[in-house]
Amino acid sequence: MGSVGEGRTNQPGLPVRPGMRLVAQRRIQPIVTLHHFSHPWWFEQKGAFLSPDAERLFERFTRCVVGEFGELCQFWVTFNEPNVYGALGYVVGEFPPGQKAQVVNALRAQASMGRAHAAAYYAIHEMQPSSQVGWAQNYLVFQPANPTSRLDRWVAALTSELFNESFMKLVEHGRLPFPLNLADGDVRRVAGTCDFVGLNVYSRFNVAFDTSYASQLFGRVFVPPGVPQGDHGAENPYGEAYPPAISAGVKRAARMGKPIYILENGVPDSEDRIRPWVLVNAVRELRTLLSEGYDVRGYFHWSLTDNFEWSEGWGLRFGLYSVDPQTQERRIRRSGELYRKIVKSNGLSVEMAREFANPPIAARDFPMIV
């Protein structure tokens, strides 16, 4: 950012925009995501990432964005949660295009996104040789509902393989294991195309073998009663709030030999019932991982303020600050006060943990882990 401080840009003749000065003055290091589920309607009409033009069009879009904003950013996330895009768009039907039970299309879309990711990776490094490029992988823990049942163990492992491993293995090896590779096309160029691994980590689900769930490969995914949960989504529970998922995700990502960033972690919790508990235990997980030598470079809480979720609207509240949708008034939550103290002290004291960790309701059900 030295050229910004001198009142210049890397592109001769272009003025210094106010945002460049602000980023430099406040020592902000933006991480910009190029695709976060939504895209233009005309692209969807072409078939989106099932279109043979997807790779070329995404590279063109990437070059346009980096050319416009590259002075402000050196860290790029090509795709946010391509596995969620595939699962919810083509298997569950919650996201556009709203298809259900189309597992092959979900895999084809992820393979196409992998090729688009690789094209963006090489384009960004051509334009910005010193840039850092990765993607954000949603990582869920899938636990067999009955650990003694071979069928439950099998379907839980299969669900994890499809959801957690498919895109990671594209980037790691440039291929998928048989028989998943029958749907992926040529993805060899994807191998090794990341400078860091981004993880979005929230939840744990139970998985039971159930013949009535053939469209989901016989896996009934659910949240058992009596576990810490945030608020319920419009159609489905969001999942068990499970801070140890951070460690599970990091240990898997570490096999790729790249720096790791927790790009999202949190819980939908409009009343701030358990978010402080989640924060305390997230810090605990990170402290343990760092002490064990894992290369975790950063943690981002989702989110600073309540946000408009793509499929849930204002129904799920993730913010450290609440937001009134009508007036846009912001109010800091109890968890926001805790997060501020953690950041200011660069750590978590026993006193802070005792003050904030126990949820105000049903505290006996959610043990404090510090």
C-alpha cells in the first residue's frame, strides 16, 4: 500500500480514490469475495455454472473486478461455499435454480466452479503477482445418529464426502474419486490453485440411514433435541452450534499445506442467548490449534451487524450489532461487548469467560469450555 500513501496508484494517470486513503490510514486489509451465491439473471438463463461458457465468463468478470479494485485489495476469495451452492441449489432446492435430488448436477456445477476458480486464480496472479487467492469452504461435522450402526456410519461418511470433500479435493488433487469423477469433466487445471484455505464453520448435524430419503442418498440429516442451537430458519434448523467444528475443519484443511483463515463463524441468535458461549469456545478452539502448530492466520466473526440473508431475509440474525430493518438503527449486543474485549486484549481472560460464556437461559445444558 506504499503507493497509496504517496498519493499515487499502480496505474499511471488514475486518481487516488478516497477509499484507497481510508484503507491505508486505518490499516485495513480487505478480503474480497467475487461470487457469494448470487449472480446476474442473464447468467442464470445461460445455465449458470452448468453452462459451457461459465469458466470464460467468470474469468472476464474477475479481470474486470481486479482491474477496478485491485489497488484496494490483495486477498481474493473466488467463491463463497461452492459446496453449499451445489447442495442447496440442486439437491435440497432452497437456493436457485431450486432443483431437488439432482446430485449429478450438483457435482457438475461444483466441477465447473472449480474450473472457473482456477481461471480466476491464474488471471489474478497475472494481474497481481503478489496477491493471495483462495476460496471459502463451508465445513460441517456430520455425526452418525447411532454410532454403533454401520449404515448410519456409512451414510454419515458419504454425506461428509459429498459435502465437505468434493470441492476441497478438486483444488487439492485436480480430480474427484470414482464414481464422482464421472460427472466432473476435465478438472486437472484446478489442482493447487489456492494460496490459502478459507473455512466457514458453524454446525454439527446427525445423519441416519433412512430409506425414505432416497433423493438425499438415504441420509436423513437432522439436529437432535437437547443440543445448543441458534434460531430456526424458515424451513429447517440451522444446525447444532458446535465450536469444535473449527478444529475439525482446520485439521482437514491443514492437509493442503496452506495458511488457513476462519472466514465465517457464528450463530443466528436474535436474543444473544448462546452467541457469547460460541465466541468463548471459538477462542478456546483457536488457542488449542495454534498451540498445536496449525497455521491459522485469522478469524472473522459472522457478522458485525445483522444482515439480509439471501434465502432467509431478516429472519436469521447473526450480528454482534442488531439492526432495525426499518430505521437501520444499530445496537451493540452483549456478544459484541465480549468480542470488543477479546480484540482489545488480544485474548480471553478467565474473568471474561465467566462473565460472558454462560447463556442466560438453559445454561446447564451448554457447558462452558475454557
